[in-house]
Amino acid sequence: MQALRERLLSIFNEALHQKSPEAEVDLILLHLFRQKDRQIRNFSDLRTQNPDPDSILELEAIRIAEKRCTGIPLQHILGIQFFYEHEYKVNDSTLIPRPETEILADAMIQWIRLYKGNLPLRFAELGLGSGILSTEILAEFKSASGFASEVAPAAIALARHNLERIVGADFEKRITILEPNDPRSGFEIFARHGKFDLIFSNPPYVSISDEIEDEVLKHEPHGALFPEVGSDSPDFFYDNFLLHFSILMSPGGSAFFEVPHERAEEILEKFKNAGIYNSKLILDLTGRPRVLQASF
Ligand SMILES: C[S@@+](CC[C@H](N)C(=O)[O-])C[C@H]1O[C@@H](n2cnc3c(N)ncnc32)[C@H](O)[C@@H]1O
């Protein structure tokens, strides 16, 4: 397998835009070996068992690497992405789950364990996307149930697929998906559904003036990146939450948001100015502020 790994690395190294070729090569090999061999389930199996590729698998690996070098995200080619505890189906209908969003998932899961345990928990998520965040909560806490909004119908179809596979065929007993028909709709969509212990979102927050990689701009939907496509209000969803939190949050509840690290302090300031003094930033593994937690 070493020879194939090196061959794939050399294909990637010739394409200058590749940033983490080793990780991507491992993902291609894991994906292909898993289809072929039931013993290979994760990266550790791949390393310890070091399986031999056959010629069909080699050709397929090279075809995938060459396609990847045209700039198509590997996750779109393979149709999968790992996030937190599970593997998710992904496509171009919504954002590819990012490793940094695991900081948000982890912060919420730790908070639920500490403050709610197995007590019933009601949550609301704005911007369901592929479903990663709501799915992780539902899979981890059997007493959790909630609502999630999503404007893109194709993303809803993808999230339903992931929820059904990971949470179970009866997932609709535990989560209600709301489909606003206006991209400027915000947290008010949850208002007629009572109060929530947990509200969370990884909202579109890119500003049109931010530097953004060509690959992202070309292959990921702009509705998942920019709030109100074309407008210059990147804080739209944070501001919108501040208009509605008092009617949505239960006492003792918490809200968690992924935030752009460049504007994290400014957004925290807005929360404090709105009277939510018990707000703080949570850092990612590189030490950058990545998540805002507001407690009520
Ligand atoms: C940054 S993506 C996050 C997706 C997923 N939660 C994640 O963390 O990977 C934001 C999602 O919000 C959706 N969205 C955009 N505007 C929205 C709105 N007004 N209401 C609900 N969802 C919206 C987008 O279609 C996109 O799927």
C-alpha cells in the first residue's frame, strides 16, 4: 500500500493548491478499502492492517486523486465527511462539515452532560444544513428533542437522510424541521413553539469583504456562507438572535454559536450590550475564539 500512497501523494504534490495531501490520501484509501474489506473500518485499521490494494482499487484511487486535483472538494467526490462521532453523507447543497465546528458540538455536549444529564431537553437549531449538529445531540441524548430550520430544500433532504441513518427511522418523533421561505427569516420562526433549553447555530457569517478560498466560493452554496446573499451584514443572524432571545430562552438555558474568529470579540460585545452578561468565547485548538456561549 505504501507504493500507492506515494503515487497519490505525488499526484497531489504536483497540484499546487493541495494543503493537507497526507490527510486526503488517507481518506481516499480508507474510503476505498472500506468498500472492499469489512475489516477496515477506520484510519487505525488502515494503518495497523496495511492492506494490499488490487489493481481496480489502485485505478479508482488514482481517478479520485486526479479529479480532486481539478479543485472539486474531496468530500464531494467521496460523498462523505466524518464529523464528531459519525460519518455523514454530504453534497453540494450545503456547507461541508468543518473540523472547527466540532468545537461547537463538543461545547454543547459537555454543557448538556453537566447541566441537564438525562432530563428532557428542548432545543432549536437555525441552519440545519447536513444535519450534523442536531444529529449529534439527538444521538447522544435520548431525552433531547427539538426544532431545526433550514432554507435550502436540498439540504433538508440531505439532513433527513443523515438523521434517518444515525438517529433512526422514527427521527421525526424527536425533531421537527421548519422550512422558512425567506432567507432573511431568523430565530422568530421558533417563537410559536415555546421556550428552549438550548439554542444553537453555525449560521452563514462570511462577509463579502472577507478573504475566501476559490475552492469554497466555487463549490459551496453561497446561501450557507453569506447571510442574506449579497448584503453586507455578516452579523445578521447574531443580531437577529439578540432581538428574540427573551421570548425563546428558558431560564437556566444556554445558546451556542459558531463565530468568525476575526469578529468574535465584537460579537461578544454585542451580546453583553444586549444585557446577556453571562456570555463568553470558547477557543479552538489553535487558540482562536470559535464559539460564543450565552447563558440565561
Ligand atoms: C454555515 S451552514 C451550517 C450547516 C450545518 N449546521 C453545519 O454546521 O455544517 C448554514 C446553513 O444555514 C442555512 N440558512 C441560511 N439562511 C437561513 C435562514 N434564514 N434560516 C434557516 N437556515 C438558513 C444554509 O442553507 C446552510 O445550510
